[in-house]
Amino acid sequence: MEIKMKLAICSEFDSSIPFDRAIPMIRNAGFEVVSLGACPEYSDYRTAEGIAAIRKLLVKNGMTLDSIHAPWAGDGPLLFSLDEAQRFEAIRQCQIAIDAAAKLDSSIVVIHLLYGVPPHGPLPGDVRDRMIEQGRRSVYVLAAHASSHGVKLALENGEDSHYDKALVDFLTEFKDESIGFCYDSGHENVQGTCFKLLEQFGHRLLTVHIHDNKGADEHALPYEGNIHWERFRKIFNGLRFIGNLHLEATIGNSQFKDPVDFLSQAMKRGLKLLA
């Protein structure tokens, strides 16, 4: 029986709106699936009480959870840190996200690799090599933790070739089913290489971060930037992906500044991609 793909959107589409208000607004716009972004403070999934409140809110609105983005406190550069205390704390933060995903019936946690600090760009080989090895150790630990909780790690592509070299190396090295790919359309468009990575690793796809831009990471709605969406549709439909089409667009750089209008446009444009 064919399973119809659903549209999903990040609950932090407008972080000025409290989480418990954002979820009903998202549902009223027609979305049945949401994700939790990289700021755990927004949804408060780090405590048992917070998880219970999220679950209650999702059930009340008839919604499910696509994925959780690893928190900034446990994000890529920290997982690759040469400071062991910093790296262990990053792993702990990601493990909290994995635990929350399992308890909220989601099977995906998205992690960055090398964002924000070196080696996000060219570096002397010995420094980069040591950081890559640290990141390798971190991903091994997180993959084991995720697997034991029925969760998968989705490694996200980045905004420059130095980042994506590490992504390609890791996806090539880590063959375990608990590790896959999160394709971010906006990030690849910054490099002007759409849709090279989607074609290369589409068979490893766990979730997607769909948003648009004109060459900078703006997280605008599809068709607000210069991404070739008809070509995306052709490639994407050929992958036979069975997950959700997840929009990681936010209101900040969109022309639609009213939250209700933004969500309405998100639904319309998402459906256009699925048509």
C-alpha cells in the first residue's frame, strides 16, 4: 500500500511565539507533523515534565514529530573539539536530544559536523585531522546511543566545501543503519551546487531541511529565492523517499511577516513541491 508523504515544519518558525501557541497554529494551517529545532529551551524537551507537556500538546492537536535538531550546545564544532571536557558535554547534550526523540516517538536526530569554528574552512592539515578524529569518536558514541534507543542520526550538509568533505567522508565511512543523511537545500544553494549531494546520498536520506535563499542561508520559503525547485522535484521524486517533506523555513527572512500568512504560504508551497 502506498504511503502518502506528509508536510512537516519546524515548530520554531517564529521563535517569538511560545511553543504551546505555535503548535495549534501550525495544526490549523494543515500541518500534521512538526520538528523541534536546535534550541531546547523553546520546547523544553530536556526534562520529564517538558517531554510530557510536548506529548500532551501533540496528542491534543493530532500531530506527530518528524525529528529533533541537536542543540547548539552539542552541535558540530563542539563534537569535534580538541577540548575533551567540551566534547563530552556536547555528546551529553546530543544524547539528551536522542532520549527525547525516543520518548516522543520520533526516530531522527539531526546533527551538524563542523559549523561555526575551525575547521569550518581551510586549516593546517594536522589541526583538521585531529579535530576530524575527535568528531569520529563522538559520532561513534552517539550512533551507539541512538541505536540502543531506536533512533537514527542524520548528518546534515553544510555551506562550504570544507564542511561537506567531512560529510562525504563520514557518510562513506559510517555504513551502520543508525546513521544517515539530512539534506539541507538552502545550505547547498549557498555553494551553488544544487543538487549534487541529494543525488549522491539520496539513498541514505532520513529527513530533509527544505528552504530557499538567494545565496545566503536565509531560511526563506520555497519559491522566495533562486533554487530550481522543478529540478528538485524531479530528483526528489526519483528517490522514493518515504519520510516527510520537512520545511525548515522561518519567518525572519520571508516576505510573509504575519505568522498565519506565513504558515498558509508554507502549506501552499509545500503542496506544490509534492504535486
